[in-house]
Amino acid sequence: MHLISYKPLLLYTSRISGRKIISTSVNLHGCDEYMVNKLGFFVLFSILLLISLSGSHPVNSSGNVYHVSLNGNDANPGTESQPWRTPSYAVSKLNPGDTLIIHGGVYSDVVEIQVSGTADAPITIKGAEGEEVIFDFNGIHSNCFIFRQGVSYLNVRNLKLRNCGIWVVSFDGENRHITLSKLEIERGESGIHMTTGHSGEEPMQGPVEYITINDSKIHDITYSAIDCTPGPCNYLVFSNLEIYRNGIEAGFGADGLAIETGNHIVIENVYSHDNGGDGIDVGSRNPLIFEEASDVRVSRCRVERNKMNGIKLWTGGVIENTVMYDNCLSPLVFVYNGEYLLVNSIIAGNSRSPECRDYSAIIGYPEPEALGRQDDLKVGIYNTIFAFNGPLGAATGIYVGRGASLTSDYNIWYSRQDSEIYIDSTQQDYGWEEISGGRWTADTGNGEHSIVADPMFINLEAGDLHPGEGSPAIDAGAMEYCPNVDLDGGERPVGAGCDIGAYEYGATPTTVTATTSWPTLTTTPPPATATTPITTPTTVQPTTTPLLTPKTLTVTKTVTQTITERTITQPLRTETITQTVTSTAPQPKPEETQPLIWLIGGLAVGALMVAVASLILKRRR
């Protein structure tokens, strides 16, 4: 038979299910034209069929639903009628998109999660609705509910976790897109711990990012309730939490919520009280890794009766609609260079025992072993009440350090008659007479609309800091700095204007929708103030640009499967942060490569069929 050489037969697949076009060629020699065309058609049909099958069977984003019950058995298939017995076994069987429902009772096994979900198919582990699901770890000397390195895309909710010997919940590192909700965590060395390693050093297993913790209680922990050491922990949301009686047993001041290094953090509607250390402490080691001021927002929080400081921000942030009440040491501390904004908040009734006497706010007080610079703190304070701070007869005002520039107005001052504000750079005190008489404004350009008067809280001793009838705070605030809602969720303004302080007189309390993932806040910056900020001696040379001039901060970070660039405009008016994102291509997960395996298999089968057919034809000749 005459041998005819044909051009390679090109078999092209189309773009299916968003996959790239794949082409292959098979060169057939020694076959008659009819046979070649017939074989080519058959091979093409086979490959397209295989690709079609792979595309028509994608990963099931809804996944399977499995059950665990005390009357179950790990030899069962894990269905509702034949549940598994132990959560530790059950989590080892989960795949992306699966849901594990744990039924009521007391479990004691340590849970170690080593499987991830995906963005489209997260894994859910939850206690059965209406049932009390308790993990009592009986003081075992280990971490107890563990997200191993790299585990991501999970939701965990409706569980009670207690009596863990070390960390109750542990994020080892490189954990992202995990939500914890409706948890009660008590009695452990640390309630929720993020990253592993030593303070001030690089994390051993990578950072932790995009973690949301909401609608939960964390209490009676030996050290900190929530702790990110060494960090960094970025893109965090803490919402609707009660954090209390933590750090009491330790014998030193362990904090309620402590982030040693981290950026892009939302803390909203958190009640942090009666802790052995600070109520909220963010960024103490930030200068070791961040050159820019951190993007931190504390909103609608109550920070009360903590044994040390109330809120401590180290490298910048915004505090709004927040009450700092009856904390032992200074209720508010700003430490290193950064942009800080305090609006519509209340600092009252702090440092009232003689052993706890401290400033009612500390801005840039010299650190003895400073990790960051303290020559350029830009601070704005508006619509805020400072009242009844310090012990009777020895009340305290605020301290403004040499490296700080302050712009402020529309505030109420009523703590210390002779010194509400102390400016270290000029060694100057400003008391009630200087504020109300205009000297404070003449010297600094600040406080033209500020008030010296009793704010007339409903009940200071009981901690009810709502304005009473006739309060000078009512309608006396500046609208351009006023959030849309108050601490109770009531809409602002009511009446002729915005009230000074965290509460709007006459507003109807409502439930504000919680932030459930990063980011959901928007910042509309108010106009720059016309006042002149306090400047420091020429040896320091801080900027004199008012804080409230909008600033664009670009943060670039390479993170697998996450945002690499975003733009933030700071500071505030309430509820969304604008971002520009560029995402990196993730490494394919096993379930994502399955269709590709089908395709390769199809090509191999087709090639084999061609080879066999060619061999048969040769033998016939």
C-alpha cells in the first residue's frame, strides 16, 4: 500500500468551565484517509466526552453533612441516623464544602484540624441548633482546638470550650479566612491564640490573617483572652464580644484583647471588663515590622474596670462611640508615631483610687526602651467627654508629649480644675479657666467650641453615662466628626445637632449589623480642621498638618490566596473601607485538579487508541 504522509491531526478542546484552551496533535502515518478521519473523529469525541464529564461534575460547594453524637460510633458512616462518636475523628474525614454537626453533650477529645475548605466551599463545624455542645478538656496539658499550619476557609460556631491546659483555640500560622462565632471559651492558659513563636521575633509558622471572631464570650482565662504573639495578625474582625475576668490568676496584668503585631483590625461592640491587664492593647511590637501607622478601628466598645489601662494603641488608629470607665490606670494611651483620632467617646471615672492615679489620657509619653519613634504623633480629639477622672482632690487631666501635635474641639472637660491638659513641649497647664476663658484657643487654635461643665451623666457611680436631661452635651457636638449611630445603635442626630459623647440623647437603641468579614467599614473623612495644632520644640520638628486631612495609605503584601494591595483612606465617618485589590493565583487544590486529571487521562486513552489502530492497519498490510 502506498504510504501517504498527512499533516498532524490537530485536536482542539474549547474553553470549558473557565479552563484554558488545551491543544494536542497526533501524527498518523500509514493509514488510509478514511481510517484516519474516522479515528480522528472518534478520538476527538472521546476527549470531549471526558472533558464534558469532568466539567459536569465540579466540586460540590454544598458538600456533605455529617453528624457526631455521644451515642454514635466512629465505624458508622457519619449520617444523622448513624453518626460518628468523636469530633476528633470526624474532622479528619471532612472535605471542602462539608458540614459537621455535633450534637448535644460533653466531649473531651482534642480537636486537630488539618484540612482546609476553599473560598467557594468552606468547611463548617458547628454545634446542633438548640443543643448545648461542650468540650471539657479536663486540664489536658496541650492546645485543645487546633488549626494547624495553613488550614483556611472554615467556620466554627455554637460550641462551649473549657478547661484547656494551654491554648483553648490555637491558630498555628498561615491560617486565613476562618470565622469563629457563638463560642463560649473559659479556663485555659490563653483563650484564643494566634501565631506561634517568641515575642518580638518572626512567627515560626507564618502570620494569621482574615480571622473573624464574633458573638462570643471569653472569660476566666489565666492570661490573655485573645492573644496574637508574636504575630503579625492582619485583617482581623472582633465583633459583639464580651471579654472579662481574664489575667486575674496570672499575678500580672494579662490583657483582655492583645495584638502584639498586626494591621487592619476592626474591634466593634466589644465589652472588655474586669481583666487583670489592659482592656484592649494593639500593636506594641508594630514598629519592628511596620513603617506606616496601623489601620485600627475601635468602635462602639465599652472598656471598664480593667486593672491596668483601658485602650492602648501603639502606632495609630481610630476610636469612636466608645466608653472608657473606671479603669485603674490611664484609660487611653497613644504611644508611637501614627495618626490617631478620638471622636464621640467618653473617658470618665477612671483612676479614682490613690494607688491607681494616672493621666486620663497619655499621648506620646517617653518610653524608657522605645521600639518606635515618638516625634510625630498626630492626634485629633473631637466630641468627647473627659470627666471625673482621678481620685477626689487629686483629679488628673491629659498628657501631651513633646513629639505630639494635637488638634481638638467640641469636647467637654470636667476632671481637674487647674490642669485638664498638660503640654510637655511648653510645660504649660490648661485648666477650666484657660479653656473657658479662651487662652487655650488663643495659644493653640484648639477648643473654640469646647465646654467646661458637669456632663450630667444619669448615674456615674453605676456606670450609666448616658446624658441626663439638660446635659450640656446635648446638640453641642460637631456634625462633621459625628458617626451615624451612637454606642447603643441609635441614629444620630436627634434634635438640632449631634451630642458630645458616645450616646445620643433621645435616640432609640437598635441592633447594629455586625461586621462579619473584612472589610465592611467605609470611611468618609471630615474636612480638615482650621485650628492650629500644638507644635513641639524645633529639635523635634513634627509635622503641623492637621490630622484630619485625608491620607491615602497603600499597603503591599504578598500572601497566597489573598489580597496583595489595598488602598485605605483614613480617618472616619462610619461604615466601609474602600479597597483596591489584586489577587495572587492560588496553588491548585486537589479537588481543583481533578478535571485536569480527567483531561490528561482522556488524551492518553485517545493516543493509545490511535496507536493500536495504527498497529492493526500495519499488520493487515
